[in-house]
Amino acid sequence: MTKFFRFLFPIIILFHLLMGIVWLSIAWGVAWSMSWILTSSAHSVANFRKKIYLSYPFLLVGVIVVAVFFKTLIFGIYNIPSGSMKETLVPGDVVWVNSMAYGPRLPYSPYEISWVNVLVWLWEGKKDDMTQHWWAYRRLKGFGKPKCGDVVVFNHPTKGDVFIKRLVALPGDTLQIIEGSLFINGVLQPVPSKAIYYSKIRFRNEQVAYLLIDSLSLPVWRQSEPSLFNGFLTHDQIYSLAQHAGVLHAGIDPIRADTAWQVYPKSQKLDWSIDNYGPYVLPYKGMAIVKNPKNLELYGRLIAQEGNGIGLEGEDDRYCFEHDYFFMLGDNFHDSGDSRYFGPVNEELLIGKASFILFSKSDKYKKLERFFCRVK
């Protein structure tokens, strides 16, 4: 087994070097060296292992360093607190997040490093500001880049809280939502099969309605008309109902006037709602815009965030964005605080990609079905 790993380590190191992930190759090199120290039959190394007062602290420190390394740069584990991603993710799900998918974001301060944060807290004192950034943003190279359809974990643009949503538009894309349907660059986008929408169903008659509602356990309620119902249904449920002979109509109900004043960029001049939004071009690094009233209405908040107001007040009639931005939506389309409310997400805020559900603490769902279930 030892010979196998000695053969495997160089292959892994070479593989990551060829991918351009130098920092990970170095990490594997360190792991290789530690493995050699623990297993080598060389006289000097064997003598070192016999000295308990040296070998034990070395082993303890090594285990801690490896644990901190993996927790900080390789993966994260997050609990789902809300229903904004139902039915893809439900409250109580514990999700494995792959930090390597987009490249790990280095910590902004020692307080973001497990175990190290305790030592810094004891050293600095209880009154120290743990949210303050000690270091500038930096991201190491990863295995890929964000893609539309990814379920992404990120920090809220203004609050800093950890959120999880589906990425639907990339930097430079033109996003528009029309009657609840998502269009990217003018192309209608496919809907996640488990996505939930506030829906409207019109049955042929009341008898058929209650027969289907009971047999399918549909979470709907009746409106003023006996055969007209509303409820929160998945895309698959809507499609199945639309094919049924006893259903005259089944689809999204986009009448959401109460959301018009809440959506980003919260402008009275834009008649946008969560069901009818845009068109909005996602800024990308290097994108230049003219600082006219229309553009400032759309991008003024982002410009202020990037330059602390300097970009808005400067004499230059053009502004060039310094970051890439991504648009996030919740799969629970009509009950999700997402980019329609807080705006595009800066690249710096991305933490990683949700890969699979480790397990679920929810009592409303079959836990075994959610054990090591892939997130898609």
C-alpha cells in the first residue's frame, strides 16, 4: 500500500500542475513529504519517530493543519435554513459545498479560519471587530468557472449572510423575466424540474377538481370561482395537470403587483416585478457604460458599492466596472429572496458550488432519499 501511494502522489502532483493549479500541487507535495516521514525506513527518520516528544507534536500539528486546509480551501458544510430552494433543497438539509469548483476564496481575516479564529479572539480580546477585513480579496485557481444552472453558495451583497440559490445569468448576459418565464439573451430557459411557482389551475368542473386535488395531494386553494384554484406547485406538477383531460388550464399565475416596489434596483421609474423583470445586462469586469440617467437608474447602486460613491460623483462621463456579476434565483420562484431583491452578486462573494446533500434533518421528507443525494 505504501509503494502504491508513493507512486500515486507524483501522478496527482503532475496532474494538477498540468491543470495550472500550482498551489494544490504544492499541497500534495507537502502531503507526500509528511507521508514519507511517517512511513520511511530511513535510519534518521525512524529515529525521529521514536522520539515521542518530537513525533507526537509533529503528528498533532499535521492533523490540525490538514483539517484547517480542507475546511478553508477544499469544502464547506452548510445547513439549509429556509424554503427558498424547495423542492431542490429543503429546510434541514445539510449540504456539501465544493470550494474547488470556482477556486477557493482566501479568508479575509484570521476569524474566517477554523481554530485559528479562537486563538486570535483570545489574543485580540472580546471587543475586536470580527467582521473587519484584514486582507484584500484573492481567489486561488480552481477546477472551473461558474455556469448557469449551478446551485451556488455565496454571501449576501449587503448583509454578508450565507445564501444558496441557482445561478441563472453570467456576466455580460441580458436577463429578462416575462410573465414568470426566464429569458437569457432572448432565449427561453429550461426550468428546473423541482422548481416551485405560484400557479393557477382551472378545472372542467368542481367534482374533477377535488378528485385530482385529493388523489395528487395538491397544495392549492379555491378562488371565487368553484373550478379555479391557486397554489404553489412544481414545474412537473404544472406540466402533468396541463396534460390532463379534466384541466382546462394550468400554469404560472404572474399577477404579483405587490412586489413591484420591492425589486432591485428599487426605482419608481422602473415598472418591474418579480414576474416581469428587466431587460437587465449583467455587468462584467471592464464593461464601460455612459453615466446617463437611465444607466444610473440601473447600475447606480453597483457603482456606489464598487467605488464608495466615487464612480457616481466623478467628472468622467463613463464608468468601467471592476468586477464580474452573477444573477441568482431561488427554485421556489415566488417565495425567494434572491437577485430580484438584492441585485447581482459580485464575483468576490461566491463561496462554492453545492454538490450533494449529506443528510437531512427535516421531518417532512424521507430522510433516506436525501442521504448523499446529488444537488441538480
